[in-house]
Amino acid sequence: MTKVQNYKAEVVFALKGEQIILPLEVPIGSRIEDVINKSGIKDIYPSEPLNSCAVGIWGKVRERNTVIEDGDRIELYRLLHSDPKDRRRSLALLGKSMSQKRALIDLD
């Protein structure tokens, strides 16, 4: 039986109307920051503040020094200009819904 040398992981980042998923293999013991650096995502989106954004694994915010496990999905969370819940409340007060909002407000 051979010993596993690498873990499979993916780095995910989304912008308005665009999402990128970068699958890669990393050495066992890699931290979130190591995986992000190896993915090359910072070169793909040089104008985005990826060094300071929150990160997580499978939808749960984690520290960048967290050691990953095989199959982890590393997510980079960009800052939102407004809270989606607040947007829905504001629209509800106007008698509008999220689907109607697109015609009224440019989303971030």
C-alpha cells in the first residue's frame, strides 16, 4: 500500500457574475495560506485585496494558518458593499423582491 504524499484541494473566488475554481494538489501539512499562494489566484486577480480578505473551508471562516485536509475547498470571501439581508429588508419595505431589484439597483 502506497502512502499518500499530497492532498487534493481547490481554491474558490467569486466576483459579480464570475466564479473561479482552481483545483490543485498540495503537500500534506499545507496551510490555507500555502494553498492560496500555490494556486496563483493572486496573479489572476491582482487588483483584488486577496491578502486581507477573509478565508474559509467549506463555508466556515478559518484562520490562514489552518492546516487543510484532503479534499478541502478553500474559499476567499470578498468584502460586500452592503449586507444582502439589509438589501432584502429595504426592498420589502418598498414592496419589491430580490428578483425585481436587478432592474432597480446595480448589484456589487
